[in-house]
Amino acid sequence: MSEPVLVASDVTIEYPAHSVSAAYTAVRGVSLRIEPGEIIGLVGSSGSGKSTFAQVAAGQAGRGSRESVPRIVGGGLRTLGFDLRKGVRGRTFNKLTFGVGYLPQDSSSDLTSNMTIAESIAEPLFSRDKRYNEKDASLRVATLLDALLLPVGTARKLPHELSSGQRQRVAIARSLILDPVFYVADEPTAGVDVSVRGPVIDVISQLQRDRGATTLIVSHDLEVLRRSVDRIVVLHEGVVVGLGTIDDVLNDPRHPYVAGLAKAIGGRGQ
């Protein structure tokens, strides 16, 4: 695959007006190109538009209530060659999601309560192919659990028997089980113990690199991204205010928000 995995061209995304709320523009004129195999960090504070951009880029804008659905109102956005401004539904949506893995925020709370961890992680395999080999599925589940530093025996447990951080890592495993060409993870270390946040990001990045796949990791924490990403995109109030390697962005902050990030982490690399 030689064409870019994602191309955003001056894209603007808004939430439509509803009841007493006016329309809200979450992303303003963002341009970005992600090449095959790149690991990109999308950074910004709460309300910066990073989760909205990730949701739309993953082709998930049509999921949820109409009032909460973001829509592209300006510019263009293509993922895996699909024109997301035109919308993706039905067979087109299925084709897009065949190649895209998406981890939304709070995904750990979506695990089915009466399914074992192994069953939850493997479910996407059997949803795609009901005749998938059970032994192969068990091996893939075990491999991911081990990679994500989860204890032996986790596979046989139910979600309520795990900590919130362990459930989050289970959700990551589930979202990676289909080996996505493009993986979009929104705050994948939310609820994860500080001591393993960096290693978890490292695992996600390494699994994708080993397959030559592409990743967009949304995070408010530059430190957990530092060792793993090729470039970062910094969003502030829906606008790109930094783009490049972490050191390049922090060494030459062009915006007060980026300067604040550099100061907060001690100006490392300067």
C-alpha cells in the first residue's frame, strides 16, 4: 500500500445544533497526511478536538445519537482511500472498518459482563468468520494478553474480577485482534497504572510496526508517547498548533500552548 493511510485537507468538523444548543465547531481547518507504517501521536487538552478528529478519521462519525454525531462541513478527509466527507454506510462502512481498528474512550466499560476475557477479546474474530479455528483464536488471545502485561489466568476471568486498568488493556487487545491496517486509539492508557502506561503504548506501537501497519494514538500525555511515536500533531481549540517529531515541536514552540507543554515536561530535548 503506497498511498497515504489518511489525508486531511483543511478539514473542518462540527456538531450540529440541537434543542437549545447551537452548532459547535470542534476541528478547524486541519491538514494532515499519515503515511503507511507511521505511528502518530495526537495531543491536546480536553476540548481540543482530538477525540472528534480521531472518531471521524476512524469512520465512526455515524455511530451514536444524531445530536452527538460530528460531521465534516469543510475540506476533505480520506482514510484508506475512502472519502469520509461523502459518508460511509452499509457495504462501504464494512469495507472501511475491515481495515480500521478503533478504541474509543471508556471502551473498558463496554466489555460484556457475562463473557470471559478470552471470549470478549476473540469475539471480533468469530463475528467476522464464524468458522474461525478456536485453537488459533485462543493462541492470538494469549499472545495479546501476554504482550499487554496481563497476568496468567486473566483469560478465564470475567470483567468485574479485573481492575479498571486491566479492563482497559483487555479492551486494547480486543481492538487489535483483527490486525488492523490503521489503528486509532483514543486515550488507550486511561485508567492504566502509571508504571505500565509507557510499556502499554510501546506494545501497541511495536505490534503495529511489526506488521507494517499505521497507528494514531490520542493522548494528553506526551511522556507516554515519547519513546514510541514518529511524529506528533498538537491540537488546541480545534486548530493544529504543532506538527513534527516531539523534539522538533518542543524545541521550537510556535504557539503558547506548545510552549506550555514544553515547560510542563521540563523542556526535554532542548
